[in-house]
Amino acid sequence: MLDIVIIEGDWKRDGAVCVRQAFGPDDMRLAEQAIDANLADLSPLAKRASADDDAPFIEDFCNWHRIPAMERFVRESPAAQIAAHLTGSSTIRLFHDHMLTKEPGTRQRTPWHQDQPYYNVEGSLNASMWLPVDPVPLDTSLQLIAGTHTGPWYLPRTFLDEQARWFPEGSLRELPDFDAEPDRWPKLAWALEPGDAVFFNFLTVHGAPGVTGTGRRRVLSVRFLGDDMVHAPRPWTTSPPFDGLDDELATGAPMIHPLFPELYRSRADT
Ligand SMILES: O=C(O)CCC(=O)C(=O)O
């Protein structure tokens, strides 16, 4: 399968690539069913990430175990194999699914951020897939800051009111003003058609504009754990939270747990 996938960009150098047309009609049908089923039945982890006077920007997390189409996409699509290829991992586990829908007219920008500092895992062999089921033009597509996957970690904040709910104020660097110095912080973005996806490292800084026009922007994201990813319990509630996990998995342990099923293992490793 991977022989015929077109990868645009340089994973090691930039921490993000665009993968063209790796997902066929069956995969896209499952992804769309998964998003629509999730929107129709939000979990307690769901949140609205836009203001009340804006169109809805709805996020939800960790629904694969209750939405059959989500689980089938995660297990049956080529996404985990692509994550293995990009990270050079022999084994890929699911970390979590994440649904992000901006309804038409959503002005809210997804602020620049890294995902890793919100999490309870550490390591460098990981990948997030960002798969829209609607066409996404360049000017509203996911934007990434090339090279930020090598660090440093920046202080994570809540999207709407910029609260430091995870690492305490002052304990990590503040995000630079990426937009003020475009030559220093090269941006990556791709126009995407259904079947295309962006893959990026958990530490790669990314954000996304609001949406224009009459189209929805429904995205299924899946987060994958490669060979060196280990448990990093935090004294605060991570996003997403994995309640009770700290009692079952030691600090620094590989993420071998039913919450994080193995999705891919290289033939050499079986
Ligand atoms: O879809 C978006 O607006 C932003 C995506 C994002 O932040 C993520 O996938 O982690």
C-alpha cells in the first residue's frame, strides 16, 4: 500500500507531511460516519471551542470504543501503517481519536499550540493524523510551524481564555509570535481533498484558521504511539484525561494497556 502513497514534505526535517489519497472510499465513508455519529451523540469529554456568538467549533475525544465506525476506521484504514512508516516504528498503538468540526462561518481560529504538553505520554516516535472528510482550501487548512517538533515545549493554555491549566505559569516557555517573524518560523499548509491527510508530530506547533463560505470542516484526527512512547503521569488532568490509568501503568512504562490497542506490528517483529 505505502508504495503508491504520495507523501509531500519531509517528516524528519519538518515534523509534518501531507499524505495524498491514501484513504479510499471505504475509509472515507467510515471516517464520515464516525464524525457524524460522534456529533449526534457527544461524550462527556466534548467541548465547544468557539464563543456563543460564533458558529460551533466542536471537539470530542476517545470515542472509538463506543462508535463502531470510529473503531473500524482506526483498525482497518491504512492510518496506523502510515504512522509506522513515518516514525520508523515497528509497533503502533492507538493513543486516542479526536473529532474537530468547524461548522460553516466559524470565525474562531484554533490557536497555535503543541499537543504533547497536554498529554500523559512522552517520547518522540508518534504521529497525529488530521483527516478532513470535506474539501479544505489552503486558506482554511491546518497550519504547522516547520521544525518545531524538535522542541522546546511551550506552555499549553486553554484555547478560548488562555488559562494555564496544565504546566504551571512560568514552567515552560511562552509561544513565540510566529506570525510576526515568518522568515524565522516557516509555515506549512496544504489544500486537502477527501482522501488526503496531514500527519504531524505531537510536538509540532500547529493551528487553523476559521472557516469561510458555506462548507463544513469536519475532521477526524487519530493519535498514534510509536516505539519509544511511554507513560508520563501528571499531577493535573490531562487533555484528554485517562482516569485511573496512573494506578495501572508505572511512570516510564510502555503504553501496553487495553485503552491503547496495538494497531500495527511490522512483519519482522512478529
Ligand atoms: O482542527 C483544528 O482546527 C486544529 C487541529 C488540532 O489542533 C489538532 O489536531 O490537534
